[in-house]
Amino acid sequence: MNVISRIQFPQTTETSDLYIKCHDGSSLNLSPEGSTAVLSRNTIVSFNTYFNSFYEVFYAKYTELNSLHYLLNLQGDFRVFLYRELVKSKNRDILFEESFENCQLAEPVKVALPHRWRSEEIGRAYLEITCLSERGIFSGGCIATHQPKLREVSLGIITCTFKKETYLRKTVSTILADNSLKEKQYKVFIVDNGMTLKAEEFENSKVKLIPHKNFGGSGGFTRGLIQALQENCYTHLLLMDDDIDLESESIYRLISVYEYTDQDFVVAGSMLDLYQKNMLCDAGSIYGKYRGMDGNFVYSPFVTFAPKQRLNLAKTSDINLLLSEDDTDFGGFWFFSFSTNLLKQAKLLLPFFIKVDDVEFGVRIKERLGKSIVGFPGIAVWHEPFYAKAITWNNYYDYRNHLVTHATRNSLGYFDAVKFFTKVLLYKLFVFDYNSAEAMLRGFVDYMKGPNFLKQKDPEALHAEVVNLSKTYSSQTVAVDSIADLHASETASAINNQRYSLGKMLIGFLTLNGHLLPEFLLSKTNVLYLMTSEHTDLWPKVYRSKRMIVYREGNSSMQQYEMNRVTGISILLKWLFVAASSSVRWSSVSANWRNSFEELTSSEFWNKYLKLDQQVEEQKEGATYASTKL
């Protein structure tokens, strides 16, 4: 018998609705030693939840599993129901119903999925258990099969970190503590870009620590990929960010999926909101377009769009929406898995340092190799949401790397690039975010230098320059409690008052949102600018204001941006000059990036770029010196 997935208990009551729902009269006892659900007569525990549903439609499409059954650890008398729901189902079908008496925890109760399940209209199956005795206990369960595996899977798990030791240690401990995972073949590669971790912290044969110079996320992940390829024993690879909150069951389910498939596809784990634990942020994304208000897609070259976002996974109706699969282009490196054979075909990452590396790699796999990017429901991690992030220097890497990605695909012409770049740059100026505007402008300039710039420039030195550039203009951080009254009084009106006349928007545009207005027309009142999970203010809100306070949900601080006429106008003029001077060279620069793609993704380039050969020689010299001293 092989276990496909395990019924999971929540780690905390905060996330219990994602795992198990206890009706009145039943309760959860959560413990690291073993959690249980305790029931009284006629009370129910339901697994009509995100993590403990069985997503039939995905297993039928991507695996060869046929014969499946539940094994339940129960004590007492129970009536067990197995239900099915479809994408837009208002009703649920009963697949199984039976009573069990005198159940003992040591003798699991078996509930079989109908053998015909693959040939029916399928969706999502889940259990509900009613207690028939005075007291009953549920202590765990699983979905299992007697089918032999199609293959043995060995998973290389690669994470790179830069001074996020607390998250990283927790992730590794979570993996190693999972007793069922000990039966699987895997190894965790930790690429330590900050070189702040110690080898004695990870003295386990299933963990390898690799101290490494800071080459960013793409450099760290690639270093791990190279190491895994050199060991030549892994059928599949998993890239995981260092700042996630991991449910180890996601890794267990991932391995099981690959054990029972004869297809080669990518599994893009979903991203759940670290601050609103029930909310889904991303389950696979689309590149270069977004869905407009009319439901049609709109072209936008620097946009990534997650079709399934802001779903409340505590709601049955939202969970059912996951059964309709989207044709996505990539998944985030918070949890991104693929076969070693696929990597050998796709080649290594581009040397992006950070940002867009996961976008480009996923799009490459889909477009060049024709492989699917699958957002398998129930395989997920928690991660800091996008709305809470406010790192100014990210703008440099974001826009530079988007330009490179489009160049390798030959998917962006000069006029479209300038049009969309100008639109974003103007937005930054309209809200007085001059540092971000400078960073993205520098990104465009460095893109126009061509691929030799990336080959020759030391990534750490470049990053230091970019960080310093992002601090060019003063942007004061304001403590939350110092403007609490402003926040409380304006939040409701700020969200509701978001309709602006065409005339006001036109005047705002023509005056650079107030930069060209005389001083006496400007207001000295602070404007609160909200960026939350549900809402983002529009730039006309800042019109005629000299100062704005930016509030990002989930962020512990606020930023204060002040208008500076000279700065705003000078950045715009600089951009117009750069855009105009780039028109003649655009085609040749884009071709150079395209022609360098094979080199930049090759093992030969990365060995040289990361100076791996030099490291080997230094290690040999060190070993020789040590033996001489002995």
C-alpha cells in the first residue's frame, strides 16, 4: 500500500478552516505529539476544506491513479459520508455512506472511492463524519492505493537565503520532522548567499549547506541546481523561497503526484497570504496581459496576472473555483517543481540576480518545451503578499529583467516598450515616488547596454549601486502611531471616494499631477494613500497635494513622499532623452540579448560567472596545505 496524501490537522486554530471544520459539540485538540478531533453524539467533523479535499479532476488528468481509498483512525461509532462537488455545484453528490460500530484507533476504517471515479463527471471529493456514540475520536487518516508506483522519485529541494535564518531554520526543521517524508528520497540544498549559517546547524545527511557569495536569488538557485545535477541522483527538483511558511504535506503530495504520472509537467505550488491565512494570492500566473473589467484580456508587457487571486479558501464556493484549471504561464519560486530531464532541456536560469527569474523560466518551459504549468490545489505555502512589499530598488531589477525576458522571446517592440514604460514612470512621478522612478529608469539604461553588461559587471557591486540609487531622494519613514488619527479618520473616505472626473484626470495629467501648478494652488494637507489587499488608491487622489503618506497593509511602517518640482520634471526629461536616444539601437540590442540566451543559460557560463572552478581550486589548495601541516 502507498499513501498518496494525508489528512492534515492545522498547526494553529487560526488556519483551522483550511483543514477541518468542527460543528457544535465537537472540538479540536492540537498537539505536536498528535492532534485529535473529539466528538459527542450526533456531532460532525467535516473535511470540506482546502487542504483535506481530494481534487479528483487534477489527479485524473495528471496521474494514472485508479484505485483509491481512505483509511481513517476512529474510536467509537460513526456514520461516514463521502461527498463530491463540481465547479459551480449548488448541491453535492453522495459517493459513499456507511455506519461503523466499535471502531478502534489501531484498526483503520476503509472507505473506497468508487472505481468508476475517473470516468464520471468529477470535481472535488471530501469526507464528513457523524458520531453515533456518546463520545468519539478522530486522530488522523490518509488516501492510499494498492497500485504500484510508476517510478521512484528522488527530490532535490533547493532553497537560497540571504540573512533570513529564522525562516530557513523553521522550513528545514519542518521537513526533517515529518516522519512520513523520511520514507521518501530527498535532499535539501541550502545556498547561503549571506554566509551567516553554520554547518553544525545542519548535520543531517538529508541537508547540504553551501556557503556562497551573494549572486541573488537566480544565482543562489542556479548554484543549487548545479550541485544537484552534479550529484546525478535526483529525478525531480523543487525550488523554494527562504521566507515561506511551509506545510510539509505539500512536499509529500508533490512526490506522490510524480510517482504516479507518466507525464512531464511543472507543479507550481499556490501562494497563500501570510497575513490573512485563508486568502489565496496566486495559483499560477499569466504573463504580459490581465483580465479587464469586461472579462477580456488586455495586453500589458510588464504585468503578471494571477487568475485565481483573493479567493477565500475558508469558503466552499471559492474552493470549487479551483477545479476550473487556468492556462497559466509560470509559477513563483516560493514552490516550483520540475523534472531533472526538463531542466536539462530548458537549461539554467538567466543571471537576473532577483525578480522575474521565475517568470522567464516558467514562460520558457511552457513556450519552448510545450510543458504545462500546473497549480495543483492543496499544494501550497504561505508567503508575504505582494501588497505588503515596498522595496524601492526592486524596480530596477523588475523592469530591466522584464525587458530582457521580452527580448529573448522577441515579444516587445520599441514603441510598445516606450509607451508602457512612460505610463509607469509617470505614475511614479504623480505620486512623488522619485526613487522608484530613478531605479526603473536605470534598469532601462542598463538593458540598453546589452548582455555584455551582465557578463562583466560584478553582481554585488551592481546591487550596491542600485540600493544607493534608490536612496537618492529623501523619503522619510513615519511611525504608525504618529499618524494613527490620520489613518483612522481617512481610511473609509479614502476607499469610498475613488471616482474622478475625466476633466480632473486630464488636468492632473497635463500638470504632472501638480508639478507644473503655481505654489499657491497646492495644498499643504497630508493625503493618505492606501495600498491594501482589497484596494489601491488612484493617482488623482494626490492632485494638488504637496505631501502624501503611503500606507501598505501588512507593513509595519509608512512612507512619506513630498513633491519636488525640479526632481519630478528632471526625471521626466531624462527619460524622454533616454527613450529617444534608444530608438536607433533598440533592434540591435534586443537581438544581442536574444543571441546571448543560449550562452547565459549554459553550465559553462554559470561555472565561470559563479567562479565555481576557482572555488574548487581553492579547496584543493586548502586541503594540500592542511595535509602538509600535518
